[in-house]
Amino acid sequence: MDLEFAQSINIKKDISSFLNDYREKLSQLFSQRNDEDEMLATRGLPPYVLREVLECNPLSTFIPSEYSGRGGHTSEALSMLETTSYQSLPLSLMMGINGALFLQPIANYAHEEVMENVFSRFLVKKNMGGLMITEPDYGSDALRMQTGFIHDDSNKVYKIDGLKHWAGLTGWADFWLITARGADKDGELGRDIGFFVHDSSNGGIEVLEYYKNLGLYMLPYGRNKVNIEVPENYRLQPKTTGVTMMLDILHRSRLQFPGMSTGHLNRMLDEALDHCKQRMVGGMSLFNYDQVKERLARLQSYFTVSSAMSYFTSMNVPLDHNTARMDVAANSIKSVVTDYMHEASQSLMQLVGAKGYRLDHIAGRAMVDSRPFQIFEGSNDILYQQISESVLKMMRKGKENNLYNFLKNYSLTENAAEYFKDNLDFEIDYKLPQRKLVQLGQAIGRMVSMNMTMKLGETGFNSDMVANSLKVIREEIQQCISSYTYNESPMMIEEYGDDSSWLRYVKD
Ligand SMILES: Cc1cc2nc3c(=O)[nH]c(=O)nc-3n(C[C@H](O)[C@H](O)[C@H](O)COP(=O)(O)OP(=O)(O)OC[C@H]3O[C@@H](n4cnc5c(N)ncnc54)[C@H](O)[C@@H]3O)c2cc1C
């Protein structure tokens, strides 16, 4: 197949028929031609399944139209991810990695020659790409990574050396985006981060070990020795610094998590509804129990809030918009929606009962598959802290000490803040301990999400669902604020051995 053909099949379909055909293909591959339960419990993916998925050109939604893609429209990419994750969360993560962590950085920062090569290889040869940032000793503190690069002027290449692990698509990806710090002649590493596009067929990446990942069986992970040479043009060109480029890449990716979460949450909701309507307990349908209805309402609320986030990102984050300064929106969306993904999976598991506690049941799989979303691309504990820090910084800069006054004038919380006037009308303490910053961040992240949901409510989206989800999220925010204002700070007792055995105190 040549590029012109790839172009013709992409351009002729409008987005709805593109998604319908894609949905139909996924359903055939995952439910009709294969046993879905069996696929859930098996590592990897049969090669023909991956081939047929990629033949629908889902990744063309991330590729600009000048290079024969569908144009890189955010709403198209998010709806493709949503369609994928309704069928399979791991497959959606695979698409998300290719799109947000590889193709979009290329589209925004790569040399013309690299774009032509990479985009045509994706469209015609169905290639895939991933991103290597994390190292065994440097995860959350990635800026201190030890992988270094030097520039070899005579051969016009960069030489990169280091150890990376946990990169999605380990051993599979045709291309890698590799991050490294510049090394001087004494081997001292500089502060800035460089991004290099490596073609795996050039060699130099050795998989030292494949990990037995707890979930996401479809995706291979492991530890890689990196010792590569990359042509000069294959280094991404930051507009300012490499660290700012990294922020843009990571924020854009976090802002697009709702693509993956909305489909997953929709599936959790539908599975729960189906199960509860069919299952009879104590002579009546599970669906009629009040506590079950509470769980279902919560699931539906998660789906609604995630949809509101997709709407926000689609409307506010075109591909060419630099997101380096969108920290509050990106960190709120990522942390809140991944908490919802895992909470929804746990809730489905509770409702399904023992049947869900099987390696090959969607409830059990969803529980372990959704869990790492709270860890990768910024651990949620850290992101919540960062949300508070960003808000406190803006308050200090604007000389505003009253939290309510700030939030009611802040574009991401202006509509939601009103509901919490009584709880937030206090002077902020700028020297908060970390745990308080996290609790405050949980409240603010949910207020940002509530604001987005209110905005979705103005569009004509199902108003009952919006109204219900606002009730659920308001309750959550109240709980977060009360943890924040609760003044006990339990400490860990390090030497707890001697008198902590209850049996010693049992009297005959
Ligand atoms: C399924 C999966 C997929 C991944 N995909 C990729 C990928 O494609 N590419 C890639 O480069 N990496 C990937 N990663 C790696 C991921 O980004 C890292 O695991 C993550 O950044 C955390 O690093 P760490 O595991 O070293 O944990 P650590 O940095 O050791 O942190 C562990 C925990 O310690 C706590 N913690 C850490 N720092 C602080 C702090 N300052 N304050 C308070 N608490 C703190 C948090 O609870 C945190 O979750 C993936 C990981 C997983 C599990």
C-alpha cells in the first residue's frame, strides 16, 4: 500500500463512519472472533489482531493532514481512544502511548525529514512508537535521569547511553523517543533534557529483562540497555528549553487521558448495569437495592465528568497549542479521572461479587489494568500536591490570601467555587505540610472537574446526568475539604516493635 492510498482511505471517511467501522472491527476481533475472557487473561496480542486493528488506521487521528493523516484534531483522537477503551483499556493505552507520547511530540517538535519518514511508516507500514523517560533509580524525579548524550560533530550524530525501564511497548516499538541529559567532556550531566527519535532497526537497544506486569497483559514492559547513535536531525527541536518541551508533552498527554478513561468508565457502567439487572439476590433484582443504586449513580457520574473533560480538552487544546503552562488543568484531569477509573473498576468488582474475582473476568482485569494509571505520567499523590502549589503561587502573585476569593475569579473554578463559599472563605496558610497540600489538591482538582462538568451542562448534554454527577462530585469535594480542615496529623511510629503485640496483653 502506498502513501496515496493511505491518504485516500483516511480522507474519504467522515469521523462518525470512521469510528463506526473501527468500533465494528474491534467488536468482531475482541468479542465475535475471539473469546474476550480468554484474550483478557493472555499476555500479548495475536499478531493478526494487532494488524487488523492498525489497518483501520486509528493512529492517523494523530497525524497532520500535510502528511496524509486525518489532521491531528484533538476531538478525533479522543473519540478514537474512547472507542478503543470501551472495548479494551490496554489497547487504548497502546494507542495513547503511540499518539500522545510519540506522534504528537514528533508533529510539534521534529525536523521535516523525521516527520515525513515517521508518519509515512506509521500510515503505510503500521509502525508503532513509545517513549522512554523512566530509569530504575529515577522515576518521579525523572529530571535527575542518568542517561547521557554527547554530540559527535564529525559523524553528525548524537551518542546516547543509559538504562531505561517500564517503557510501554518494550521490545515491540519500531521507533523510540529517548530522553537524555547532555554530558560534558568529564561526563558531568547538564540540567536540560534532550529528546531523540530512534529507529529500532538501527539497533542499540537491548531488552535485558521482560517484566511480569501485574495487569495490562497486552503490553510488554521491561528493562532496556540503551547505547545508540541518532542522526542530528532526529533530535527534537524545543522552542525554548528541553524541560519546557517535556512539560508540554506530558501536560498534553495528561489532558488527553479522558480519551482513555471515558470509554473505560462507560464500559464499567454498562457492565454494572447489565449485571445488576440480571442478578437476583434475596428474591429481587440487584438493581433495586438502594446501595446498588448509589454505586451505579457514582459510576454514571464518573462517566459524565470524564466526558466533560474530553469536551474541555477538545475545545481548548488543539495540537499546536503549547500546554507547558496548563499545569492545573492537566494535573487535575489526570489525577481525578484516573482515581475514577480505578474506583469504578473496584465498584464493578464489588457489584459482580465472586464471579468478578477471576483472572479472565472484566471486573478483575479492569481493577489491575486501571491501577497503574494512578502511578504513571505523574504519581497522583505528587500531582495533587502540585495542583495546590500552582494555586498558592498564583494567589501569592495576585496578592490574594482568601481561597474562596481566588477560586471564584479563577477561570478553571469560577462556576464551581460558589457552591463552597462557606467552606473556602478563609485565609490560606502558605506553609502547609505536604499532606495538606495533597488534600487541598484533591479538593481543587475536583472543583476544576466540576467546573468542566457545569460547562458540559451548557451544551445540551443529558441534563439529568449532569445534575446527578454534580451532586456526586460536590459530596466528594466536601469530604476532601473536611480532611483538609481536620487538624490531627497522625505520625508514623518508627520503633514500633516492642509493645505492639496484642498477644502479650491477653490475660488468662
Ligand atoms: C504500567 C506502567 C506503564 C508505564 N509506562 C511508562 C512509559 O511508557 N514510559 C516511561 O518512561 N515510563 C513509564 N512508566 C514508569 C512510570 O512513569 C513511573 O513508574 C513513575 O514515574 C513513578 O516512578 P517510580 O516507579 O520509580 O516510583 P517512585 O518515584 O519511587 O515513586 C513511588 C511512589 O512514591 C511516592 N513519592 C515519590 N516521590 C514523592 C514525593 N516527592 N512526595 C511524596 N510522595 C512521593 C508516590 O506515592 C509514588 O507513587 C510506566 C509505569 C507503569 C507501572
